[in-house]
Amino acid sequence: MIILVVNCGSSSLKYQLLDMKNDEVYDLLAKGLVERIGMELGRVTYKAAGKEDLDIEMPVSDHKVGIKAVLDALLDKQNGVLSNVEDIEAVGHRIVHGGESFFSSKIVTDEVIDEIERCSDLAPLHNPAHVLGIRAVKAILPSVPQVVVFDTSFHQTMPAYAYMYGLPYKYYEDYKIRRYGFHGTSHRFVSAKGAKFAGLELENSKIITCHLGNGSSISAVLNGKCVDTSMGFTPQDGMIMGTRCGQIDPNIVTYIMQKEGMTPAEMNNMLNKKSGFLGLSTISSDCRDLGDAADSGDPKAKLTLKKFVYDVTKLIGSYVAAMNGVDLIVFTGGIGENNSRLRRRVLENFAYLGVEIDYEANVVRGQDIMITLPDSKVKVAVIPTNEELVIAQDTMHLVLNEEE
């Protein structure tokens, strides 16, 4: 089944085209990005194996024009991978927020679109863009079934005592304020693949998954089900990130607003876009830049990286306690997959659990690898995430079941 996977942002659109034979056997036919949607001049990039890369600047007034540009690239006579647009059998969409409405992926209907829109208050920068993408595909490919896969759905198995905040209960009833968690598609993928890779039965396992990148979150996965996760009502909670501050005393927010005369919007922008690595280091939001600066002796870069290691260590330790042990720790995401020094610094704090690092394996990049020694009581693996594959798998299963 040929499936187009779409991830729409407010001004961008990432895509992959996969030919799914089954869950394990598939071909990545093409991938790319549409940027600067709604601006004076947009940009469309396209890559396919054995074909010339395309990088086109053109007006992209809205998401419908963006989807049309993607299809034009896929159908390009010289570099395309499709002979006819009807070759696309289904479209799968990543949706950031499903609130409490969606525990699993769904076939797109008018009712599903309405419910995604109702969740827009919880993800105002993301859900409206996702809906635009769904409607754009519907307008151009009206007969093609669409599926939505939610970042939040994997975390819907958390018990109430893990997701509720100590606020008046009416705010949960009135506004659905609770912990939701994000990166769920990634945590789901690497926990299942990690268990298989480590020779564990997923249904009888204690796994901690660390998705570390510009945005970072850690999840506790007990017997294949998420029981806690570090991101909360929004992706702001948890550890320090690229531009997000992570967990702070909430009174800091009102204190700074009063001192600086900031509006809620200005405060939100500072916490989400000017804090984290960027704010604390005063150098960059990129962990690689901080590594270079720390190697050159910059004290703020060193402090920021030490805090990141400490935050990751603290969260892993809390989830070991919450699950009364751990069988496997998995690292994924841009930092988790590529920063061997960070992994080593975190794992050296868990010698008391019986973690024995394989230092030679730890420096390998870009592949599934066990980075602990065979006798290590707790296994640790690096598993490159593949959220697009999960979206394609769910899309394939739902569409095939619908057709039966």
C-alpha cells in the first residue's frame, strides 16, 4: 500500500511517501519539506532514491497549494516516483493533540475533524495547521482515505494520579487541565522496538524511553503501556530543552510578569522560545553548539549541559522508582541518538542499578545498538525513532480493516 505521510505545521509541511508491504517490510519512496507557507516566497524540497534532488522556490499561499506542490514533485516526469496520483492509496497525518478524545489512531471523518478542532485550545499552534492539511488533502484527493495519528494517544493509559495536577478539580472539569504528554508516537515506537531488540516481552517489561532533541521528554512504559511521562499540559514541562525552560516553580511566572510588566503572550513566548539551552547558556539552542563552547571553556555552556544531564538523570531515576525497577532504558531523538557523551554522563549515574556501559558500542551512530555489556543488569539501547513509519503502519491497518 502506497501511503503519503503528512506532518503539517502552521507554515510548513513535512512529508514521506512509503510503499508498505507489511509492518516490517516497506520502501521509502520519497521525502521532503514545504516551507514558508503563506509567505511571499515558499520553498519545496524533494528527495528520492536514484533521482535528482529538487529544491524549488515558489509562492505557497496555503496548505492546499503546498499539498499540490508535493504531488507535483512526486509525479515529476524526470524525478518523480509515481506515474499517477491515484497510486496514492491512503494519507496519514501526525496530530499533536487529541485531548481526552482519542486513545488510538482514527479514520478521518467530519466528526473526527470537528473534535481535532475542539482540541485546538490545547495546541493552538499545531491543531489548526493539522486540520488545514487534512482539508487540503480532502480537496485534492477526495476519494483517498485519511488517517490521523495522535502524539498524545500513547499516554492516555496513564493513571489519574499521574496525570492530574493539584489544582481545584473544576479546572479539569471546565478546561481539561491535566498532564497529556507528547512525542507519544516516538515513545510507542522505540519502546516496542527496544523490547524486541533487547529480547524482552513487551507485555512483561519495565522500559524507560528518552526522546531527547530540541524538544525532549521521557516516559515510563510498564508492560507496553505508558504510566507516566515528563511533558505535561503542554510540551513545556519536564527537563530543560532547546528553547523551553522545562519544570519551574509556577510562581516564577507571575513574579517575572509583575517585575517586567509582561503580558501573558510575552511571558509565554519567553518561556517557550527564549529559555532552555538558549536562555541559560546565552549562546545557542543547539546542543552541538553548546558542546563546542563547553570544550572551549565557556562556563555557561558547561552549566547548561550539566543541568540537562542532571534533569535527564533525575527523571529516569524517578521512573525507576515509579515502576519499582527497570529492565531497559532507550535513547532516541536527535540528541539521544547522536550525543554519546551525554548518554555516558547520564548512565554513569546508574552504576548502582547495575548499568555497565559498553564504551566502544556507545560511540556508534545511526543504528539500533545495545550500549551496555552483556552482563549489565539493566540493558540500555539506542534506537533511532521512526514516527513516520508508525503513522504509515496505523494508516495501513485502519484502511485495510475499513475495506474488509
